[in-house]
Amino acid sequence: MGSKVSKRNSILVQGSILAIASMVSRIIGLIYRIPLTNIIGKTGNDCYGTAFSIYNIVLIVSSFSLPLAVSKIVSARMAVNEVENVRRSLLGSLIFAFISGSIGMWVLWIGADWFTSILKTPLAAPALRVLAPVILIVAIVGVLRGFFQGMHTMIPSAISQIFEQIVNAIVSVVAAYFLFKYGVKAGAVLNNPKLGAAYGAAGGTLGTALGALTALLFMIFIYLIYRRVFMRKLRRNRRQNVESYRTIFKILILTIVPVLLSTTVYNLFSITEMYIYKNVASIQGYNADYVSDAWGVYIGEVTVLKSIPISIASSLAASSVPAIAAAFKKKDFDEVNHQITTTTRFISIISFPCMVGLMVLAHPILLLLFHDKDALSATIMAIDMICIPFFCLSTLSNGLLQGINRMTEPVKNAAFTLLAEAVILLLLMEVFNLGIYAVMIANVSYGLIMSLLNRISLHRYSKAKQDIVKSYILPLIASLIMGVFVYLAYQIVHVVSGHNPLSTFIAIFVGIFTYFVAIIKIGGITEGELRRFPKGSVLVRLAYKMRLF
């Protein structure tokens, strides 16, 4: 019993490590985008965004799902002590990654001009070619990260993510600055004033390339250190059923394809949103600049901020899949159910205060980060942030379903939700003429429907029962209490100081303190549950000093 509790605590801690690293990476990404935008301007941002849109599609098809697939395969084999099959799985996955990554790389390199011409942004071709080798690098990094996640340690993945993003941030800004200046000079000679923006965008993507290379070198270094330990395990476990590489490739493909389809459907959701909104708004006679600006706020500011808490769910899903897959392999269904209920509660406790905090501080945060004073922007952000808990829960449940070998369930649920979301968006725009607000409401609807369908699927196949009050209602109540104090703190400090950054930061700290008190006092979290959090013993001591327990 003690070892099982220890494992459960470890999984939350490991998931939290990856979540914190992911949040740090997202914050670094948010920070460096501000000077990058100032350097390359709107045209450069157009090139940068177009290149990444194409790159992301090829990345998803070639290697996006590799870490999850590899972690699931490795964890399942380590659970039954099949170390030789783990070694074969790693080697087979690396071969698979090299083949798929190489194909993706050459597709981008050769097709750069064609892809960017179709999207009416030919100046994005240099940036896209810089990103081409990243496809191969990310594929190999993904396998190594998945291997260590399957061995139940998220630390290599977490540290490599942070190193990758630090290098990305520094190189992106520096390379964009110098290449933009070079491009301006070259543009003056070639009579092409936009060449500076094109070269500046390529400098921005160069940061992505060198950041990925840094992550690869780090992961190789960690593997070489660990290899001696792994080989000792291999020598001690020679007698076992050895799987052929054909079997491993088959398992890889069967694991990757459903994840790939689910991710592709999710990206179709974003494209569908954009297509319906822009076309219907044009037919309805909305000003083209208004349509473009509103979409720019949504995709360039609000979505960037929203992605930070959602990345926590993604990280927790990545850490949960190996543990659930191992328990499922051993037919330990009590452990499977415990992991499902625990991780779901954990993500609810995190996501609800993120939602309320970002809603209440929508205007101050946009003003602080993007110098955006527009009331429309704040309204867009406040409405869209309602989707955070739903997207977090649906992202987590995707991973949980994959962990119990229900790989096609998220795909079916996502396909149905995509259709429903498209119908809702069309109705809201055509019948109610809500414009950009229709996108926000449809976005919330997508997250709600997807999370509900996944919840139903989880209950059907695992019989895991969630305590609705403790998992959802109490975190929401504590978050609403927090929201009141955050609002009052911001208003009071702003009236006294007139300083938005100071008021925002104080309001955030008040929110953290208030939520910590509220969630404990209303019974939303017990002492034992709090101990499972990272630095949980410190939090418990703090709670006792504050007489909360």
C-alpha cells in the first residue's frame, strides 16, 4: 500500500514538474514575442505566423504524437520488466522518427515557395526553410523525451524544454534584429522594401531551430549518462519474450495514428473557426480592418495567454499516460481509477482560478503585455477565458483515454464536437449577428462538449467516478471568492498609485493568497491531498501556521 501511495504522489510531482517547465517555457515565449514584434513589424509577423502555421501542420503529421506514443510503449513494457523490448522500442522509435522527420523536413524545404504562395505570403518562404530541419530534430527529441517519460521521470523533458526556450528567445530576438537590418539593406539594393521583414522573420525562426538543437544535444547527453544504468537492467533481464521490430513499428503506428487524427481534428477546429468567421463577417458587411484586428487580438494575444494554463493539462496528461498504461497492463484497475480521479481533481484546482483571474484582469494584463487599451480586446479575452477549465479537462482526458487503450475515443469525440462547434458558430453569426463574440462562445462550447464526451467515455470504460462537488464546484466557488478580492485589490491599488503594472502584480499575489485560503477553508482540498502537490509539505506547514487546518 505504501509503495502505491508513493507512486501516486510521484506521478503528481512528476506531472507538476513538467507542467511548471511548460508554463515557464510559455512565459518565456510570451516575453520574447514582444521585442520580436517590435523588430519585425506587422509584415514580419505575417511572415512569421504563416511559416509557423505551415510548419505546425507538417510537425503534427510527422512527429507530434511521438513522445506520448513512446512513453506509453516504454511504460507498459517496464511494468512487466521487459527491458529488452524497451531497448527495441527505443531503437525502433528512433528509426521511425528519423524516417518521418526526414520526409517532413524535405516536404517543407522543397515546397516552401509553393506553400507560402498558396497562402499569399511568398516572403514567408525563407522563414519556412529555416524551420524545415526542425521537423527532424523535434522528432528525435520527442522519442528521447517519451523514453524518459515512460521511465517515469519528467525531469529531462522539463529541463530540455526550458533550455530550448531560453535559447529560442535569445537567438530569435538577436537574429531577427541583425537579419532585419541586413534585409533592409538588401531590399534597398533590390528595390524590395519588405525584404527586411522577410529576413527578420527568418531570424525569428532561426531561434526555434537552434532552441530545438539545444534540446536534442541535452537529451542525448542525459541518455548517455543514463545508458550505463539501463544496460545493467538489460543484463539482469535477459529471459523474456522478445518483440520483433515489425511488431514495435505496428504498435507505434497504431498508437500514433489515433493521436494524430485527434490532433488534426483539433487543428481543423481552429481553421474552421477562422474560415467561418472571416467569410460570414465579410458577407455581413463588417469592416475588413475590424475583422482582421479582432481576429488578431484573439489569435495573437488571447490565445497566447490562454495556452499557458492549458499547457499544465497537457503536461499532466503526458505524465499520467505512462502510469495509467502500466497499471492497465497489470490489470490494476483500482490504480487506474485513482489516477483518473486524482489528476482530474488536480487540473480542476489549477484551471478554475486561472480562468477567473484572467477574466477579472483581462484589461490590465493586455495593457501590461501588449499595450492594448481597446475595450473590445478585454471583452474578447474575458469571454474566451471561460473555456480554460473545459480545454484543460478535455486535454487531460484525451491522454487518460489513450492510457487505457481507448485510442479512438478522443478522435470520435473531437470529430463530433468539431461539427457541433461549426453549427453553433454559424448560428451565432447568421441568426444573432454576434461577430467576433460568436467565435468566443463557440470556442467555449467546443471545450465544454469535448470535455463532457471524454468524461462519459472515461466513465464507460474505466468506471471511474468523479466527486462533482469536490472536483468542480468547490474549486469554482474558491475561484469566485478569489476573483472578488483580485478585482478589489487591483481597483484600490490603481486608485492610489495610478500604476497598472504595480496594481496588476499586487492583484495577482492577492489572488494566489486568497485562493489558497479559500480552497482549504471550504473543504476543497485536504491535508493529505495538499501534501501530494510539489513542495506539499511546505504548503501544509504554511497552512498550519495560518490556522487553516
